[in-house]
Amino acid sequence: MSKIPKVQIKEQKLKTKRRSEDKFAYRTVVISTVLSLIFFVVSLLFNTAIFSFFANINLIFDILDISIKVVSILLFFLFMMISLGNYKEMTGKPLDWKEVLLLFILSLGQALLNYIVFFFTFIGLLLILIYLYLVQES
Amino acid sequence: MKKISYSILSAIILLNLLLVSSLFIINSYAAAEEIDAEFGDPPKIDGDIDDSVNEWKNANKIHINLTDLPIDLWVMQDDSELFISVQVDLEFSAHNSTEFIALLISNSSSENQEDFIDAKIVQFSDIQTNKFVYLDYEINNSLFLNDTYSHGEGAGKLDGKVSVYEFSIPIKQPLADGYEEDAFLEYEKSYALNITYGKTPSYPDGIIKSEIVLIYIFEPSVPEPLYFDVILIVLVLVVFSIVGVLSGYYIYKIFKLKEKMERLRS
């Protein structure tokens, strides 16, 4: 016969579960941030033309160049949104629309030097926003 | 009687004035046609006009007569060279085996004979087999002297019944390596060119037909700074900087959150 009351065991279990959830959420924040920063660096290198291996060779390389630029910005935005969302959840505050708008502008701003990249990035960002809005818990 | 005397006196004075004024008229040729050298991609000087790569596309194309010989004259330039193409359309049998086109270049827009100081010649040695030589001569008192250093390029080719001649002449060449033997072409100036045609490789005796034209050389336009592009570059750099700074702050906040979590656990 256990001397520890059942309520206490339940509380301990809940506490352990919450701790492991927090740990998981924190890990998600860290991993998402690292990934978003990696894509930010890729975006910086390609969108500011520091790296321009693929530009002005032929059409295929141009498409590759544009794809890298667009995808790097979109993945930066996606992972940063995940990271921010989890961070806010951990601090107990909801993700503000102003923060989302700022991230949207800062992501789109990376594509200002190329109007094709700008166009596709804009479309991609809108699609991600719509997707995240639809999948969020009500 | 008095009236007749006045009339005779007036006529004598008028005649005198006419004679005296004629002394001030410089003996010169009729004003030559001025052609603007349009900017275009430099053609390959090989005597062949390659339409597939739009060679000579931007050239100023005119039709003139060398005395009684009709030719097509194309004039073009880039930042460092003047390009001239002469096309002589004759019956195949009328082309002489050793025909040539010589460009006699004046050191200014002056059309006086003594001002033509430079000659660029494409001389066929056998037009049927397209054998030619490019010659660069200095003209000194109507004497054609071979340049120590040949400058520019020239080529010729018989294409059907049209003999095509192509020349490239340096603009603003440096004052070294025998360039003093050439006409010094500068921007924003007109130069007289005597386009000559001959059948025997003897200069100037072999020249049988000619025509003087004026060619105006433009200064290359300096591309205007694109302020819009500069603004965009600055904006992009600002955006990347802001993201960088905010990311740094965010990472700091994440570490702070970890510390907070550990404090709550303990």
C-alpha cells in the first residue's frame, strides 16, 4: 500500500508531462530559429548577389538562381514563424498580428533587388500565411 | 554725258570689287556629306557581314557614288573604334582581281588634299580567291609611306558580285607606338574621309574613283547613376541589417527564457 496520496501522484505526473512539453517546445524554438537563421544567411548571400554563380549563364541557371532566392526567403519566414509561435506560446502570450506583419515585411524586403523573386516571394508568403491560419487551433 | 561717265565708273568699281573679293574665297571642294557614326556592337572584321548575329545592325547606312561608282557605305562606332564598311556592287566580270578600297583620313574636317595624312587600305591580291592585305600608310606630300606600326584592321571578301570591305580605325589612340603616323581621331569631332577605289596596287596613282565624306564621332555616353537601384540596394541592406539585429535580440530572449524555465523548475 503506497503512502503517497493519489492526487499527489497525478500532480507529479502532470508536472513531468508539462516539463517534457516545455522542453519539447523549447527545443522546437531553438531548432526552428537555427534553421531560419541558416536560410537567412543563404538568402543574404544570394539576394544581395554576394554569391552569383548561377546568374546570367543560361535560362536554367537563371531559374535555379531565382528558385534558391525565393525558397530561402520562404523557409526563413516559415521557420521563424514556427519559432516565434512556440516562443510566444511558452511565454503565455499570443502571436500578435503586428509581429507577423513585421516578419512578412522583413521577409519580402529581402527580395527587393529582383522583381521576379519579389513576385514569387510575395505569392509564397501569402500562401504560407493562409496555410498557417487554416491549420492553427481555433 | 555725265550720266554715262557715272555708269561706267560704277561698273568699273563693281567689277573691281568682284575681282578683289574672289581673292578671299579659298579654293576648296564642295562641302561633303556629314555622316554620324552610330553606336553599335563591334563587328568582326573579316569581310563577311553576318546577319545571323545582327552584325552592323546599328550602322548608319548610306548610298553614295565614288565619282560614278555607286557604293554602300556603313558607318558605326563603339567607345574605342570607328567601323566602316564599303560594299561595291558590280558585275562579277567588272571586279578587278587587284581592286582596293582605301580610306584616306584627314586630321580634321578639312577637305584640303594636304590634310589627308593617313590611309587604311584593303588591297586584294586575287579577289577570286579572296586574298587580300590590310595596309596602313602615312601620307606625306602625296607620298604614301608604309607605317612602322600598323594600326586598325581591314578585311575584304567577294560575296557574289558584291565586294565587301570592312575597316576598324582606333579612336582616341594613345600617343605611342607609331600612332603619330596616323590621324588622331577624337570624340565630338568631324573628320573628312576620302573613300577611294582603285584597280592596281599603286598609291595614289592607282586611285581611279573617290568621294569625300565627313564622319562625326560621338562621345560615349556615361551611364547615368540609377538612383532607384541605389535606393533599392540600400533598402535591402537595411532590411538584412534589421533582421540580423532582431535575430540577435531574439536569440538573447531565447537564452533568457531557458534561464527562466530552469529557475521555475528548481
